[in-house]
Amino acid sequence: MKEGLIYGKKKVVTGNHAVSYGVLLSRAEVIAAYPITPQTQIVELLSEFCASGLLKAKFIKVESEHSAMAACVGAAAAGCRTFTATSAHGLALMHEMLHWAVGGRLPIVLANVNRAMGPGWSVWTDQNDSLSQRDVGFVQFYCESNQEVLDTTIQAFKIAETCLIPVMLVLDAFVLSHTSEPVDIPYQEDVDKFLPPYKPKYFLDINDPRAFGGLTSPDHYYEIRYKIEEAHRKALKVSEEVDNEFYQIFGRKYGLVESYQCEDAKLILVTSGTITGTARQVIDEERSKGKRVGLLKIRLFRPSPIPQIKEILTKAERVAVIDRNISFGHSGIFCQEIKSILYNEIRKPMIFGFVIGLGGRDVVPDDIREIIDFAYKADYPEEMVYFRGVRL
Amino acid sequence: MKKLDLRVKDYPELAISWETTLINKTGTWRTFYPKYLSKTPPCNYYCPANENIQKYIALSLKGEFEEAYLTILEKNPFPSITGRVCYHPCETGCNRGKFDESIAIHTIERFIGDYGLNFVEPKRRIEKLTNDKKVAIIGSGPSGLSCAYYLLSNGVKVTILEREEYPGGILFYGIPSYRLPKEIVKREVEKLIKRGAKFIFGKELGKDFSLDDLTKEYDAVFLAIGAQIEQELGVPNEEAKGVLMGLEFLKTINLKRKIKDFGKNVLVIGGGNTAIDCARTALRKGAKVKILYRRTKEEMPAVKEEVEEAIKEGIEIIFLTAPVRVIKDKKGKVKGLECVKMKLSEEVDETGRRKPIPIKDSNFVIKCDTIIKAIGERVDLNILPKEIISKRTILADEFGKTNIEKVFAGGDCVTGPKTVVEAIAYGRRAAAFILHYLKNYELPPKEIFNLVDYENLNTYYFEKQKRIEESKLPVNKRKRNFKEIIATLSDQDIKYEAGRCFSCGVCNKCDNCYVFCPDLAILKKNGEYEILYDYCKGCGVCAHECPRNVISMFFEEEK
């Protein structure tokens, strides 16, 4: 593969390959991954980059996702820029090691392709796999387009390394992962300018051997955990700065959240992932019909962009949160998040929660329209959660 | 431990020890400890001469062919010969054979032997170590020559008595030159002449001199007379014209003399190397050749490759068939052989093979005009004093010591017909003992073998690689001449093949232990590994990841 064929061009690539190009441009040094649909293409292309010498990285083949993350933990602890990718059950199997990445303050970047958990066996998209890892302490980004996927990959390394906290970027199975879109592939020198080589603050140094992650008594544990919380708070700021800096060089920015037509909105939809693109179109239509509707896209899920969300949503009368996920026995997870953020506000909207599109069932404009109609007119959210499209 | 008024800002980002971990002597946790040991690779173990094969392959890989040559000479003075004719049990034992294909050790030995003859011998300084001891060696076959080499190398004066007119014994008279060119034998023998060996040709024990004569004149005598008496078939009409003896036949050809009563249709009887040599030699003399063997291909004592080559050259082997009677014409000349079909019985003979028994009424006749008998040889015991012989051979211990003072023996005349390499090994051991006897040299220490089996290796680290192939003369270019069939390989080929060696049981500094030790308890010092027992927890990862089983784990109590 010749360099000239890739960089600085608009290429039609899948979401998966957008990740691969992002990792290539970020000059990852160690990649360890185990194949799983719908993620496999990400590391497949990366392994080709490694084999051809285009990417000077060590590609470690492993026997499971648990080992993949363990290898990444080791490599990152040694001071390398490290990447892995997975999906659904692979991410679940990684769970223990995700804690190690966070507690070890290792700036690993992980691409997770949102896939529904089995059984029933599924390869199609929903968000329960990544949201089940909410509390491990990874930064989580949910992407809407393939361009955003590539750009977020590059940003992820910078945020991770600045805050010493691992970052997960999330893209929808098939809707993004296997769907091709035109994507700007940046020049390597621009990316190099944006993302200099990783200089680890702590690393395994045989000349100064230290114990990493050893037994920590109750006298110390809490303080060290608090530092992770500090890192997340820092990451909120840093993510914004990184996004702005990215804009300076590449002319594209995404924000931590995106507010669309929210200024005078009576009803604001809250979406994440690819449903956002569909909703955006419906909002335009509804607006032309005179309905005062807006859209809040949550791009950064953790750390939670609390001030931004508050500022936008407290202006509305109603909020409808669309969740492609479910916390059984309660409601959609984004909906819970929004509610908890707004609870102590004096002026707060009514919040309608909708669960939709589980296991990759299509979410089409009519679904969004129905949600808008319902939330626009209903007197009060009688139900904690509304299940859209389920055949009762 | 620091004081507890530490604040969040005082902490590092992660749980990392405040101080170096070197204070934690994790070695105290250990119940097993690792140890580097040099073990015995199977090639060395199965080599009858116990050549340090692994070592000379490792040297060859580095291109240090001179060192490799000198390494072989410690155990075998004639690698050019064994590289060509040895049946290479080293390759049969080679662990790589269980992985893909064994290392072509004989090609490496041959290359190094030839390299030595061409480049090392001409410049090799011969140490002048002369002393007053003199030894007579009877017979210049492989064991006699080998014994002579090691005695000469230690300054003993050696006289070799040979009843024939050329040195080499079976090497010259027995083995055909398409396998072992006379030139090679000559050049190997020159090593001895350069070191001052004196040869007396045409003198025969029991005819021109007696053992007594020699013990009077010399400080020691080494009997290396081989097994020269050829066995008879024991069937009627064996004396007919055109019935030849195998070794005798080979000798005549090797001397480039004409064979009496040699016809166009030759039948060779026997399944050993002599039989195959006779058959292929007869073929080269323009005959149509068949071999008769009373057992099956499985039981043939001949080297497998030789049998296959014979078949390729168009020699037919008739299995499970034994001779009954030679059929002769009125002039007393062979015109055929009456045979009987055999089958293998359940009974096992002393060689461990199933005994063949005739099938009743299965007799048939094979037409032929020449029969060559090659069913085995035995030692000529008639020329030897009674006190040193047993029923079939000379009585001697593993160092060649006999019941007569000053008299030693080795090679086929002690072991019965065996192989060139075994005779060479015997000659070397006898030389060591003669030096001990004459000069009070220390006997070589008894070798302790700690064999590495295939199961001991961690083959995860090896990749399949094809074994090197020797280039051979095509059948049609060799069937009617005595040109050497196999060519010596190039140094590139040899390095490739040497690169396939697992180096079983012998460290080749692959760094696996160094890389994998989770406690960084292995250091490299002056190219050697050193285990820091203060920190080694005895986890055994190094031993497990060693591809060649160099590291063993032991109970701490056993230390």
C-alpha cells in the first residue's frame, strides 16, 4: 500500500475502515485484538498496514478479548500508544481488564462496534454492550458518521494521553461499521502536528523497577480513586479543547454534545449514534410544518457533559430521550442519565423515555415522527418508559 | 509507608510503589529453582562415535567450518568418509524428524569433511610429539586407521600392517566408488602419513608374521582385521563356475581387474549393504541384475536409501525367496538357481526379526549366468590364538583390551560385521586405552547422557522448513559408470540446513528466558545468562519457554 494513495484524499470507506485509518494516522505502536463480528474489519486492515510496513506497530495476536486488553495494558504500561477494537461479547469478556486500564491510568484507545448482546444471538446494533461498561471509568464517545469515527479516533488518543484515561469510541454495527461513506483522510503531517508521540509519565522502567497496581490499603485507595474522578473532570475540559484544536487544523468539529434547532424548541429529542442522523432530517421536516422541535445529540457519554446538557435542556418544555438500549426493570440508560442531570434544576422539562430499535431493528423517520407527535401532545409522561415498535 | 496526612495531590495517578521494588527479595518465595544445563541432543546420543553433532552444526551455521571440522575430528578422524557412507542413526534419532523432517546431518558432515580436506589439512600444523612408544596395527580398515590417527596425534609411532596392496580395507575394497571415491579414501589416509604413520603392505597375519613376533617388537598391538570370511549358502552345486563371493567381487572391481565368469544375467543373494553394493556394481558392469532376499523389504539390513536407489536404477528385488540349489550346465557353469518361496513365521530369531520358513512345493527356477553370494561375513578366527577368541569373534572389552598382554582389538573383528562409524569409534576408544596403558594417560571420562526427547522441546518457536535435498546424478547418467552419485552441497545450502537445527538441550542464546522472565531475574553477562536467585520466584516460565529444554526446574531442597 503506497502512502500517496491514502493520505489527503476523500475516500469512500466503511465505518470500520475509518477507525483503521484513524489508528494508522495516529501511529499506534501496539495493537492487540481478537476478531469478532462486526468489528473484525478494523483490525484486519490494521494487520495489513502492519504487514506492509505502512504502520510500524507490533500487532499481537491473542486468544481472547480478555487477553487483547491484557496485552494492551502491558504495552501501555511499557509506554506505548496502544489500540484495540471489539464488540458485544468481546467487550463483555474484556470487562475485568477494562478496570485495569482505568486503574492503571493507561491511555488505551478502544473502538467498540455497538452490537446487541446474546442470547438470542445477534450481530446487529444496539448500545447495551458499551453501556454495560459505563462504570469502569472509560471515556465514551458515540459517533454519528464515518467521518466523525475517523476524527474521533485521532482525538481519542490525544484526550487519553493528556488525561491518562482510556477512551472508548463507539459506532453502530452495520449502520456505520459496514456502510461506506465519503471520508476525508487527513495528511499524516497534519495529524503528527495535532498528535505528537506519546510521552508516558509512568512506565515500566527496568532501571527503576516499581510495583504497578499493587495492594493498596483503605488508607490510600480512595485518594487514588478520586484522582480518576479528577481525570474525568479534566477530560471534559480537554475533550472540548481537543475538539477545538482539531478544528483549527482540519476544519471539522463535533462538540461534546450537539444542539440542533434547540433555541426556541418546545420539545427536544435526545439521541446518540446513527439515530441522530435520521432524527435531524425529521426535525427539519417538522420545523417546516411549524412544530418547535429540536435535537440534542449526545456525543460524549462519559465524562457526562453535565453543564452543556443542563443549559440546553432546561430551556425546553419537553424532552424525549430515544434509547437504543435498555436497563431491564427501569428504563433506557440515556434517559436515566438525563433525568439525573436535571433533577435538581428548578426549571426542568417533562422527560419522556423511549426505547427503540433493539437488536438492530431499523429506526425510520416515521418512528421519530411518532415519538415527536406523542411527546409534543401528551399531557404528562405517565410511563417511566415507552417501548416503541414492540409488537405487544 | 508514608504518613497518613497525604492529600490527593500528594498521590501519583496510579497505585505505584513509592520506592524501588528491588528491596523485595522475591526469591524467598521460591520452592523450585531453574538451572541451565547442557543436555544431550539425540544426534550426539545416537551417533555411534558420539560426535558432537549439535556443536558442529552450530559452528557451520556461523560459517565457522574450520572449527566445525576440528570438532568432528575429536571423535571421528574421517568425516569425508562417514559423511558419505554412514547410515546416519543421528538423523533417525533427530528430534526434528518428529516435527517435519530430520536435519540432513550427513550432508553437513560431508561438507565439513571435504572442507577440512581442502582447506584445513593443507595448512594444519602437525605437532611434533614423538615419544619412544611404538604400536603395530594389523589391518587398515576404518578401526585400524582411526586408532592410528589418535595414537599418532599423541606422539606414538605407528606401523600399520596391511595384507592388501592399498590401505583402507573395506573402505577401499568393499565400498564401490560411486558411493565413496577412492580419492577420498586416499586423502583421508594421507592425514596419517603426514603424521608419520608407516604402512607395510602385502604382509598377512598368520602367514608372514605372528602375533608373537609383533608383541616382541612393539609396545602394543592393535588387531583390526575386520570380518573378511564370506559365508557360504550351503546349497548343492555352490562351487559351479559363475558363482562369486560378494566382497571378492567388489574387491576385483575396485582394483579395476577383470572378473572371471561374469555374465549378463546376475543374481545377487542377500539383503545387506554388501548385496546392494554387489548388485549396483554388477549393473554398472553392464549386467541385468536381480536380488534375492528371503525376508521382506522391512527386514532388509541394508541402508534404506541405498535400497531405494538400487530399485530406481532398475534392479529387481525378489523378496521372500531363498536359494535351494544352483543349476549348472554340462560344462559346470551356472545356468540358473532353484529357489523356494518363503513366509515369515511367528518365531523370532536372535536379531529380533521374524524367522522366514519355506513354503512347501513352491520351488521355481530363476535363469541366470552369474550368482553373487552376499549373505554375510565372519571373522577369520583360524589365524588367532585361542585365548583371545570366542565362538565368532575376538574377545575384548569396550576399550579393546584382550586376554593377552599388549594385545588390543577393535572393529568388526570384535563386534562382528557392523558399520564403518562403529569401527571408527572402536578404534578411537582403543587408542585412548592404549595411551592409558603405554603412557598412563587418563581414560576419557565416562560420558553421561541426559537425552532431550521431542516431548521436552517447546516447538511453538519453530517453523516448518523443508529439508535440504542433495543433488544426485540422474539414473541414466550413472547406470553404466562408477561416478560418485551424490554431490557435496554448497556452503549456503549447509548454512540453511544448519539453521533448521533445534539445538536440543544446548543453549544457543535465543533470549527467550531473558525476554519472558516476569521478574527480570535473568541477566546477560558476557554473553551468558545469569539467574538472580534473589528475585527468581521459581515460576518456571523460563524453563517452559526455552525451546530446547536447556533449563530444568529442581526442588529447592535438592540444591
